[in-house]
Amino acid sequence: MLIDSHAHLNFEAYKDDLSEVIGRCLQEKMKVINVGAAYDTSLKAVNLALAEPSFHSSIGLHPIHVYDEEFIVENFQDLIKSSKGRVVAMGETGFDYFHLWQALEKHDKSVEEVKAKQAKVFKAHIKLAKENNLALIVHGRNGKEDKTAYQDIYKLLKDEGASRGVIHCYGGNLEEAKKFVELGFYLGFTGIVTFDKTGVLEEIIKWIPEDKMLIETDAPYLTPVPYRGKRNEPSYVKHVAEKIAEIKNKSVEEIIEITGNNAIKLFGLK
């Protein structure tokens, strides 16, 4: 089954034509996990999942938003309880060093303070995931100069005893990828694979065990070729599958089946 393991149909980018986008998902007979980045978008993700049987949700506070709102554990626990099993993961959570400057300027914080706050919120997500038997959806992004985000994510996951989840939109190197997989994590690949010129993602995809890869859109962002430059949507995830099939010398149908089964296993999808 075709599964987009990370999308944001709960975002404002779809406010004018959400029903049409959902219709194209239904036409593909696919499943979609919509991911929250704050409390309001987490609530919207849950409501989408309650309304559409082929949708599921993940709830959390994105690391770039840790100073925009407080991560109130009770509110997110209530979302889990009221979701009738439609919440399948906590996140996206993790470390984002690319947007550190926003918190430094907007909130007058030091680099150390921002990283510490992201770590505190990250740990809270891990605790909730464990308590509710949920997977983790982990966000990582290196800064232009600070390339330690994935190293810090690995250390925190290992220290906290976390082993069930996905490093979404993977952007680390091969050495870091191997460590995450050894820890038990899956790696999520987006439309970037269709236009990446560095060769790093291709190297990782050639290496990665088939039972540890997921496909995703991160819609409305990271639109794959041939729709590059337009708003992304879950139905485009098949183009990610096509590129991975090309790299791994397999059929598209095989990659769709493999990654679909992986998502069903990781998130406990029905």
C-alpha cells in the first residue's frame, strides 16, 4: 500500500482546496500520516484522522516553535485520549539548528539556551511516546555552520532509551544513518531524493536495509520532480518511491509494498 508517512494537510497551505487534495489521496487508495508542529496543527491532524479512515495523526511541538508556545504535556495527553486511537506517533520533535537565529533574535536567547529548550521538549515527547506506546517522528536539521544536529539527536535518543521511530526527511550522512538504524530507527526519504545533486542520499538509499526505510512528502514542502516548484501533496509520494526503486534496482510496486509494510509495522496502522 502507498503510504505517505509524513505530511501536513493540517497546515494553512491547504485551506482553500483541502477536500480536493483529500480526494486525490482517496483516488490513490493511500494512507497518510498528518503531523502536528504545534498544538493547533496537532489538533487539526487528529480531526483529519477522525474524519477520514485512511488518515492517521502525529502530535507534537516542532523544535523551531519551542519558544512560540509551551509544550503542555496534559494537553497533548488529552489529545491522545480523545483521538480514538488515531494518534500513532509523537512529533515532530528533535533538534533544528538551521533556524536557531530566529530564536536568538526574536526571543533574545543564547545558542545554549535554545538547544537546552529543544532538548527539554524533545525529552518530553519521548516520555509521552513511551507512556502511550507510540512511535516518534524526529526532525533534524543542521545549521549552515553547526553540523551537529544529528549527532545530538542520536545521543539524546540513546540516553533516553528510545528505539522506536523515524528520523524524518533524513539529512545526515551515511555514518550517522548507520547509527540510527542500529538504534532501531527508520529513515524517511522525501522528494529531495529526486533532485539531490550531492550523491549522499543515493549512497544512503543504496545501503539502507529495506526494512528500515519509509517514504514521505513533508507536504506542502519539498515537492519532488516532476512537480518541483509547486505545492506538494501526499499523492506525489509515488515519485519518491519511483526514485528509490531506480536507485535500489527494484520495481516501483516493490518499493511501495516494502515502505508501506514498514509504516504499518512502525506506527501500528490498521
